[in-house]
Amino acid sequence: MTKILKKRHRKEKWFRRMGLISLALALLFLGVIFGDIFYKGYPAFLRTEIFVDSGRNDLLNPHAPYHFNKGIQWIIASDDVDMYMKHGHQGKLSQNQIQVLENLKKKDQIRLTFNWGFFTHSDSREPELAGIWGSLWGSLLTLIVTCLTAFPLGIGTALYLEEFAPKNRLTYLIEANINNLAAVPSIIFGLLGLVFFIHFMHLPRPSAVVGGLTLGLMSLPVIVVATRAALSSVPSSLKEAALGLGATPLQVLFHHVVPYALPGIMTGVILSFARALGETAPLLMIGMVAFIATPPSSFLDPATVLPVQIFNWSRSPELGFIENTSGAIIILLVMISFFNGIAILIRKKFES
């Protein structure tokens, strides 16, 4: 008997060790990935500026605006100069130009400053002038359309299926199809949006309304499944007690069941929107991959979103765009983490 117990304890210890090793490896790989992203991305938040009285126009970006402020005249440097100042890459710079840059360093006529343009500029052919503002604005408009379509339809469908729908074959078939749709690859929803919203309804192709409707279709099954799971977790005794006190089925639903299930409902909704924020494949299918230099002013204007902007920059060979890609990934991770944090706070608030 003691041998069997010792063997059992050895297996338990071995299982715990394997679990700790797996967790350590997962954290290590995650740390390497995030470390590489932050190492490549933080230079995107810096830019090189040259004092214009230096007289070397070949070192300046011809498309950059001048900044005149109380006699201080600075202009954004070219991409090659920016890469030399950040990483020491010579690029297309000649030895004479490098010597001029070293002299400018000694005279404090060249500097690295925070790149506010990365947050206030839209896309550009020049990496040192490109920013994420246009794609951020497009993401906001797209998420608004997604919220307005997926939230009421998803919640209403879940409430009906869970509380009012008759338990027959048709209901079971609908439930099975919704569960299957929640696991369908996102690119399939992109094909659906391409066929229905663009070819059939003739909506403008690279617009926030088409992107939002497509992402709404993708988020709808997830919201329905999450909401039904939250509603099914409500104790039946709570419903029976309310009905026994004379409450109508609608009063039981909206006064007792929904408030009890609200943390789970809101968590599922917010996480589905966070997933939609990071989606790329369905938006590529509906044509939101176009170069958009100006932010959209309405839901029907040409627009792009931050994940697609990252995809576009990742295809450019310039080192400046590689930095912009990693920098935009950092911003996207922060936004998704923000949404996840809101979901956790909402759950804790309503559970307390």
C-alpha cells in the first residue's frame, strides 16, 4: 500500500513540475515576443529634427512642415538621417553628409524629440511623416457601427432563445448554427460582407459602415453564446421566487435575471469588441487595405483601421516603416488590454 502511495505522490510531483515548466516556457516565449516588439517599436515614438539654419537641405524632408516658434526653426529630417540618428545605419548617406551630421550634433543643431506626429498624422509615403491618426479614427467609426449592429441583435437573440423560444427542433437547429458560427474563421465573414454589403447592397467598399457591418456579423454569434451562458447561470430558484410573488415573465427577466447575469453579458460583449478591434482578415476581403492619407469624416468615406494599417506598413522595406509597424502594434496591444481591463472592472463592479 505504501509503495502505491509513493508512486502516486511521485506522479503528482512530476505532473506539477511539468506544469511549472510549461508555464515558465510560455512566459519566456511571451516575454521574448513582447520584448522584440517593444525594442523595435519604441524608436517610432521618436523623430529627428534639424535646425534649418544649418543650410543642408539634402538632410531635410522636403514634405515636412516647418515649425517656427519664437525664433526656433526646426524641420523633420529625412528617413536616412532619422535611421542614422536612431540606429547608426548609414543607408544612402554619403561620408560628407555623415560628417555634417556629426558637426550638427556638436552644435546641438540636430535632436531626437517625441514624435507627436505618429499620433496626429495619417498614413504617408514617408515613414518619418506617417502616423496612426487616420487608422485610429477609422477604427473608432468601424467599432461604432459594429456596436450598433451586434449589441442589440446579439442580446435580443440570446434573451429570446434562452427565455422565450419553444424547445423544439427548429430552436435546436438555430442554436447549433449559432454555436457553429462562433467558431467559423473570420475570413468567411469577410467573404460574406464582400458579397452581401458590397456586391448586393452596393455600399462604398473601403468604408467604416461596411467594415462595421462585417465585424458585427462576426461578433454576433460570440455575443449570443456569451449572453446565453450568462443567462443560464442564473439560479432557477430566483426566477421561481419572483414568479411566486406575482411578477410577470418580463419583470422577472429585466428586474432579476438580466441584472444577475449582467457581469457575464458585458464581459462577453466587450471581449468580442476587443477581438473585432484586432481583426484584419475580414477587412482585407472587403477592400479596407487601400492607402488612406486623410481621416474619414463620415461612415461612408474611405477608411482603414489600425490592424490593416499595420499590415500595410509591414510590407514596406524601409526601416522607418518597420519601426512604425512595431509602434502601431504596441498601440493596438494597449487598446486591447484597455478593453480587457474594462471587462474585468465591470465584472467586479456588478459582482460586488
